[in-house]
Amino acid sequence: MRFAIVNLGCKVNRVESDAIAAALLAAGGSEAAPTDADLIVVNTCTVTGEAEKKTRKAVHRALRANGHARVVVTGCAAAIDAAGFEAMDPRVETAAKGALLEELAGRAVGTHPVLRVGGAFPTRVGIKVQDGCDNACTYCIVHVARGRAWSRDADEVIDEAVAYARAGVREIVLSGINLGSYCWGDLTLAGLLERLLAATADQATSGEPCVRFRISSIEPKDVGDDLVALLASAEGRVCRHLHLPLQSGSSKVLRHMARPYDAGEYCTLVDRLRAAVPELSLSTDVIVGFPGEDEDDFAATLDVVRQCAFSKIHVFPYSRREGTPAADRVDQVRPEIKADRARRLRELAFRLRSADRARRSGTSELVLVETAGKATTESYFEVEAPAGAVPGALVAVALPTPPLAVQVPAK
Ligand code: SF4
């Protein structure tokens, strides 16, 4: 059977799409262009109104690609509005992702992992260890689409990671919708990482560095002392890079977003992390133009961003998502103000990124070779791969002085 997978949305979706592809390959399928496929899986996203639109377009495109393919729509948008997708065409079916994997590959998610290595799969492998979210941020529909938080059995995760390490994988990204809420018995995310480090410590072939782990994203309230201590002591086997969503530097806006921290608490956490792990690279997400955000609130965000010296910021102009409390507010920010704030924040983000990269010049980091010529540092900067380095390898590189930043990227 020839199949095509259309992936939209976040890193967790990417991991799940790769798992679906691996299951289909293991069941004897082969990947094909949508025009030649018998089955097209669209793994959807519904995080913003814009993402929802893209998702519908992708399903229309799949239907137009050829006249006979079965089109299976799965993921967050399908969970919110299955009937809406099924009404698009009789060939459209919707499915929950776990059930889809069971049906396609004849096995339950996670119980018998099919390894995603080689071929078109990325050299950096994602393992989903958690799904769902018990928070209720007022701009977000994901917790509705994904349901309550749950965590995967730690032994299962460890078996999967050991199998990847044995297969030669040198970087594993732990992912989840609310990864920091990982909890298995009394094991926290830090406890899981400790067990993963121990279980894979002898997996390196002679002389090569052991597999390392990366935390995909973690909510500030979930960064406990155990995780800080582990980042400080693991000598890079847990990448000293955290993606720590800020969303706003105004305590008023954070309260309206129902985020469980204020600006001061966020900054205190960053100070604690920087004191314990001086090499740490920090990235974040910021929403600009949330309903009610005024110029003072935005100035507070710029202050916090400067203080935290992020190496990368994903800037999102607020986008109304139907079905969320924030979408109903009457104090929406005008589009041109949102666009202006996004531009100003992106300029600052670019300057901070250049400064963080410059401070690393001359230091040495292990880089993961992604493809011939391209590698990613532990601190999550893209660099040139050393000549002759094999994709998938971890190699030490002295970071060169970057060329002077000449322009701010448009987006
Ligand atoms: Fe959505 Fe907030 Fe949960 Fe993230 S933490 S998935 S933004 S509700």
C-alpha cells in the first residue's frame, strides 16, 4: 500500500507522524507522493484560527491529489470537529491517533515501538513520553483537543530509548504537550531522565560520545530543583538548552492568560537556572497583542526578554481561537498594533540571538550532524558540520566567530 503523510503543527505532531510512517512501513507500505497514494493521512493542528485554516486547506489538497485515496484526518483539529471534516467528502474519515496506529500497524501505541531510524527519518529522534494538559490557558484550545494529561510507562520509554541508542541514535528529544507534568509513580521528568542516562551510559561504541537527551519544552512551574541539579551535573548528556514559554512579561497579562506564574517568578527561575548552569541556552514563546495588552504591558515584556537574554524567541501575534475565553474578550488589540509589536520584539530577539551566539565563540560543543554539511549544537544553534562527519554522529566543534549580523530577518 502506498501512503503519504501530511504533517501540520507542533513537534509532538511531527513525532506522531513519524510513528505513523514507521508503522505503515513496518506493515509493508511504501511512501509515495499524494498523487500516487492509496492512503493520505493528514495530521492536523488547531492551535490558532490560522492553523485551523491551513488544516482545512491541507485536507482539500489531499482530496484533490487523486480521486481514489482514502483520506484519514487525525490530530487536534479532528478531535475538535470530526463531523466538520467528515462532511467535506465521503472519502474523509477521522480517527484518534492511538486508534489509527493500532489499526494501521496492528499494534498499540508504544507497546512495541517501531524504530524510526535511517531513510527519510530525522537523525534527531523524538520520543513522546506525555500527552494532554490539565492547564487551561485562556488563549489555548490544545488542552481541549488533547484531553487530560497522561504519562507513558517509564520502563517502556527506557526500552525504546535503549533500542534507539543501540541503533546508533545520538540525540533523543523527549516530547509531550505538557512535558514537565510527566509523572510515573513517584518519577518526575528529572527522575525519568536520570534513569535514561543510566540505562544508556554503556551504549556508546568505543570512543564515541553516548546518546544525549533534549527536553523539547517545559513550563516554568515544572522546573524543579531536581531538574536544575541534573542539568548542572549531567555534563551535556541532558542538553543545556531549555525552551521555557514566557508568553508575556506583564504580570497583568499573564494573569489574564491564566498562566500560573508572574513576571517576577519567571525571572527568578531564570536567574536560578543561569547561576546553576552558566552555559545554558534559553529559548521561549511570546504572544504579542493578547486582548487588553497595552503599551506598558508590552514594554514590560521587552524588559523581561532583555533580562532573560534568550537565544531564540518564537513571536506569535495573538490569534483568536474560537472556543477559548480570550476570543470572546471585547478588548482585542488592533491588527496593526499587533504587527508593530511583533516586529519590535523580533528585532530585539535577533539582537539577543546574535549576542548569545557571539558569547559562545571559541567555546567547544558537541554538535549533532543532521545532514552532510549541517549540524546543531547542544545550545541549539545551526553550524556547519565538520568535513567528513557522518549524519547522525555527535562530534566536538569549536564554535567559530559568526559573521557580523547585518540585517534583521523579516519574520
Ligand atoms: Fe495550552 Fe497552556 Fe496547556 Fe500549553 S500549558 S497546552 S498553552 S493550556
